[in-house]
Amino acid sequence: MTPDQNPSPASGPSAAPAATPVVAGLLLAAGGGRRLGGRPKALLPHRGRPLVENAVRVLREGGCEVVHVVLGAEAATVRERAELPGCVLVDNPDWTEGMGSSLRVGLASLAADPRGVDAALVSLVDQPGIGPAAVARVLAAYRSRDTLAAAAYGGERGHPVLFGAGHWAGIAEGAVGDRGARDYLGARRAEITPVECGDVAEPYDIDTPADLAHLG
């Protein structure tokens, strides 16, 4: 979603129409693929191209016109090989600390985006079984900057997840190691809108050599 670029001025006593909320895609793509022999996940081949390109395409086709991508392992090589036009690319120098550090870097990047981002739809680069349909469903759960929503698979919470901007500071404060936003969300289960996506997506990860069979 993007804000109206040239909203019409108000006429008479009527208020100007509110701008469309901006829900940006935040792709975490910094992992070094330790269990894959040190092959950065962003660069894994998928349909002849780096896997990160697929993840960005999924976010865009699901409705995220603004996309920030957090890079880490071999970031310079990812920038050289992957075609990611229009994306905001941000490096996480502390990517070895785990997903939490990438989430903090990504949220900080979104907070600084001049387009005024209202929510982050967070996805992981190594889940090619999650396509645009799941992204669109979770994005549609946005109601305000206080929204928390997450894809569910058979009732189990997974990705993508949507964080309204009102939660970013709290999420960043607790995002350490590989736990990401897990503790923050765990303390707010009643506030999370579950969005069942098991009929349109498969939430497997590409973590081990056996998992590479999922890549075309």
C-alpha cells in the first residue's frame, strides 16, 4: 500500500481524505546458512535466480509496494548478483548475532523511510513455500498502527507477521539472538489477529541440505 501521491484538496467544510496507510514489506535475508555449509540463504539458486529475488517478488505481488531488505552474509555479493530494483537495501553488520539483530536493523530502516510507514509485514528469505496469497491475507488484517497479525498454519503462528508501527520500539527492545519478536508476541497473544494461510502456503524453511529439494 502506498499513500496518495497527490490528494485532492478539501472543498468547503469537508476534511481532506485520509492518506492510504503504508504497510511495507520487511524481508530478513541476512542468514549465512550455517547448516548449509556456509551458503548465504539470499544467494541460494531458485528457478535460476538468487532466492532473495523470489522473496521480494512475493512481497510485491502480495501488495507491498515499499520493500526493505536486510542483508548480512556476503551482503556485497548479494547486491552484485541479485536484481532488487526499488528496494531499500540495508546491511546488518551484526548478522551473526541472529535474527533479532536483523529485525532491529530492519525496523530502524522502516522508521527512517520518508514515506511514513505505518506497519511492517515481516517475511523470511528462506520460506519459498509462502507466496503472494498469504502475504495479501496478512496485509489485509491491518487496521491501525497498533495492529498485530500473523499467518497461521493449522492454528500455529508463523510468517509473515504484521507489526503496526506502535509496536516497533517494544519489539526492537526485546529482539535478541534468534528469538526475534517471539517474546514480545508471546506476551500479547490476545492482541494478535491470526490469519489462517494453511490452504495457500507451506511454511517450511530451507535450513539443511535435504531442504534444498524444495528449490527449483
